[in-house]
Amino acid sequence: MESIREIYKVGKGPSSSHTMGPRKAAIAFLSKNEKYSSFKVTLFGSLALTGKGHLTDQAIEEVFEDKKLEIIWKPEERKEFHSNALLFQAFDEKDSLQAENLVYSVGGGRIVNDADKDEMQMAANLYPYRTMAGILDWSQQTGKSYWEYVFEVEDNDFKTFLADIWTQMKATIRNGLENEGVLPGPLGIRRKASSYYVRSKTMGRHLQNTSKLFAFALAVSEENASGGTVVTAPTCGSCGILPSVLLFLQESYQFTDQKIIRALATAGLVGNLIKENASISGAEVGCQGEVGAACSMASAAAAQLVGGSTGQIEYAAEIGLEHHLGLTCDPIAGLVQAPCIERNAHGAVRAIDAASFAILGDGTHLVSFDETVEAMKQTGHDLPSLYKETSLGGLAKFSKRREGYM
């Protein structure tokens, strides 16, 4: 299992798999082939189907801005290893092919080269325990919690890394609360975070708390949708859930940044387990792997902050994921806006509810976190491709019909 640094990445939205990943791959390919005069980039599967709405072409064009570039879209062709595939090709002045590389954007901004895909799992062995059950056993033997396990495994600079991640998360919320207007794209969706935050101040205590949490999550998701700077947690499409929950709890109960950093470590461990044993890619397993994973991460972090035991934290993480099983990824017009932005807001509230539910009990429950992750993976495998970031089914299909996109 890889470093949690692979879960939290700072970059431009709106999509870790469709924007951050392709940009990263383009930079890597160009750095090795700058001497050539022209390039072609072919997008396959999900990248081709929703790449326009996710700004995939713009991300690549920004990298090749001084070069001759052709982008080819092949939505009907899906590579076996992963739906998010890109083929980079470099040509000399005689249009003779000089270099090429097939890569996959597998979620969370990560890129896997076709030549390395078979060794992908073999290289990911930083963490000795790759299941929650194994970590729980370790915890019972040592008396230590999840965040302590993380800090024992990661390098000496990891706490500083998480502090920087927390600083960026808070900055994104502040920017999102300040910015107003219409989000880019044909849907004409107005930002809501600022108005929700202002209105929350006039409400009774319960509605005030919920509205404030909504506002924080909307702020991050709207920044992401507009191409602003966000932190993947674990993806761009679900980046609003964890930071909103953490800031809401910090402001409500005056938690120190040190406690928030520990909560980030635990949340990252949960996201890492989901990534290791299932997927965080909407193109692979649907939105259950994005919003479901983010809710699970935030649920665990919240349970830890309010004093939960390791068993209760595991239960909270399980609840956060279990009740998103089967959630489809069906972005309208291929944009990370509807239903994505609202899902972040409601995922944040559900994370608080999951932590509260788990804390009320003793941590005993029927279905384990590991079993729920396994179920999510199987559910994602069984979902038709229509519902996995292709914008061909679900809300995307019916909204296109109503709004005249088809």
C-alpha cells in the first residue's frame, strides 16, 4: 500500500482523473520529447466521453502550448486495464513517429504507464498491513490508534506535509465562500456557498450547523468545478467532503491544528485502504468510489476527533461507505457540477451522522469495513459502463434530453 501522499494532492480541478492526471502525463511525456516538432494525444473510453466537460483537452493543451498538437477522441474504444487511457505520440518534422507512450489515469491524479501496469501492485508496499482488520489487530496489540500507525510508517516530513494540506484545504474553503457568480459551462449553475454561509448565521442552532457544513462543502466543490486549486480527498470530484467536516468540527469544538492533522492521517489511511482493495476512480466503480470513499474518510476523521475508539472509528468508516454502495457516476454534460457538487454537501452531513451513529454504540456491528470495501469493488465491477463517468446514463441521460444536449 502506497504513501498517503498519493491520496492528498494539490492541483487544479475539476477532475483528478480527467484533468490532473492527463496534465501530469503530458508534462512527463513532453519532458522526454521536447526536441520533436509535433504531437498527437488520443483519448479513449471515459476520458473521451467526458473529457470536454472535465477540461481534459485544455489541461493537455496548456502543457503543449508552444507545440503543434492534435487531440483525437475515441469514446467507443476502451482499453482493458482502465477506461481512462491516453496515447501520447511524438513526430519529427517529416511526420515520422519517434516516440509513443500509452498511460492510464487511474484516479486521484495517479498515472500508470502501460509498461508498468503489471508491477503496479508489487511496488505499492510501504504499509505492512493492507486491510483494516490487520490494522485493528495491530492496534489491539500495541494500544495505538490509526494516526500513530500512519506516522510510524510515513517519513519524518509527513506531519509537515499534512499541515500544508490542511492549510490548502482551508484556503480553498475561504476562496469558495468569497467567490460568486455562474460556474463555467452550459448548465448555468450559480455558486451557492456564499449565500448559504450568510444565511446560516440567521438560523436556529441545528439549521445553522447544517447550513454552515453545506456552505463549506459547496465552497470547495464550486472552486473545483471552476478549475480552482483543491486537494484531492481522495479525488477532485469528492474534494469538498473531508475539508468541510474538519473545519466545521474545528470551529465548533476548538480542536487544535495538531488534532486535525492526526484526523487527516486517519482519513488518509481509510482512503488508502479503499484505493488498495477496491478503487477511488469514478470511471472504474462509479461515484461510490469517490463520494462514498470521501464520506468514509470524513466519517473516520470525525469519529476520531470526538473521542471514538478504534472500533468506533472503523464502524464510522464502514457506515460512510456502506450507505453509498451502488452510487453511480453520471455527470450532466460531462461537467463536475451536477449532481457532483450537491453530493459533496450531503456527503459531508452524512459523514457527521455516521460518526455520531458509531459513537453512540460500542463499535460492534455486523458488516466490517473490509467486507464493505469488497462489496463496493464487486458492485462497481457489476455496474454497466453507462453509470461510470461516461455521461451516457442516469441523470446525465435524462437531463440532456430535457435541456437539449442530445
